[in-house]
Amino acid sequence: MARSLIGGLASRGVRADTITVSDPVAAQRETLERQFGVRTTPDNKDAAAAGEVIVLAVKPQELRLAVKEIAPLLAGQRKLLISIAAGVRAGDIERWSGGAPLVRCMPNRPALNGCGITALYATHGVSARERTLAEQILGAVGATLWVDEEGHMDAVTAISGSGPAYFFLLIEMLEQTGVALGLTPEVSRKLAVETAYGAGSMARAATDSAAVLREQVTSKGGTTEAALRYLESQNIRDVFAGAVTAAARRSAELADQLGGD
């Protein structure tokens, strides 16, 4: 995700010499320097000292140590923290950092291709200018939106964070069924992937709701109606709602596990 953010910022004209990246792996640093021309360092404190915005792009279980390492540097200085570590609550990060202004973000995997969606939540100490900075940085890899309550981040995680896997599962099932009906794997995959891409593009461009779009491709007595009627008879809505709710519940559980001193 960090690499995607760097690439997205570079494509938007952000100068490489304004970006400092910390990574403990020398080969990773060399690759980033060669690919983007950014400055790199193995020292988190060195990277944190270099700019006014610090993007925390580490694994959730490593975040507490990383924040506590740079906390002394944050004392007496105003630096905006942006956390893209999934599931770690703002209150925990604020406590570890000594109260630095914080924007917590939940990007999803399509951000790696520049077409993600990122939800952002700002703590009370974040200024309007800092909110704009955070939005510009995460906007380099896709669309952004703000949530007013941090508790909504669990739902965001369940819908958009985990969401790509739901669509990949649907593509996988369409591929498998196409093969079972006699298509070659190549033809079945092409049909499933391009249909998913087309439907997503239509939904993104439309002003109508998804329900209306569904109705527009469902002819009375036709093949689509037969498929949808079968799905409804299997309580597909209840099954899917239960799955997404399970993801949201697990997001909250993981946040509880990752918190603390």
C-alpha cells in the first residue's frame, strides 16, 4: 500500500524529494529509490523528522511499537499522523503518540491499481487544512470519503475493506459454473471478469440505485429473472447480510486485541 501511495503521489506531480520513506529492508529501500527517486532510511525517527505528515503504513500488530518509537519526536511539534493500519483504533494511536492529530484510514486492495476507495476518520484535533492534506494523499490511489463516527470504520472494513473478496468469490463461482456448463476455463473467466468490470462501471457512472439497475436488466419471464428468483428462494440477502455483519464484528474484535499499552 505504501508503494501504491508513493506511485500515486508521483503521478500527481508531488516531488520525490519531499517524500522520505523508512523501511528496515535494504532491498526495498533500493527499489523505492530507483523506481521513484524518493529518499529512504532504515530509521523511523529519521523519516518522521523529515516532514509535517507521517503516514503509518505498517502491519497492525507493529503499529504500537512504531508510534511509540517516534512519540518523543512528536512532543512539542505539530505533525499529522495518517494511519492505514487496519483495525487499530484512533484512541490507542493517540495514547501511544502523546496526542498527535490523527487521521485513521481504511483503504482497500484495489488502491494498488489506483482505483480503490478509502474511508477516513479524523480526531477532534485535526484542522481543516490537515483533513485536506490527508484527503489529497489517500486520493492518490482512488476515491475518498469521510465518516463522522469511528465506530463506522468496522462497517467500512466489512463493506469495502473485505468487499473485493466478495466480488472475487462471485467471479470465481461464475467461472466454475461456466465450465460446468461446457465453456472452456478461458472463455468462462473472460465472461465473468468483463461482466464484473462492466457492471461496476455502469453502477459507478449511474445516478440510479443498484436496485433500479438490476430491474433494468431483468426482463419479465426471462433468464435473469429465473436466476434472481432462485437466489431469493435461497435467502441470498440474509446470507450476505450475515456475512458482512460477521466481518464487521470481527473488525471490532481485532481492534480490541490490538489496543492497550
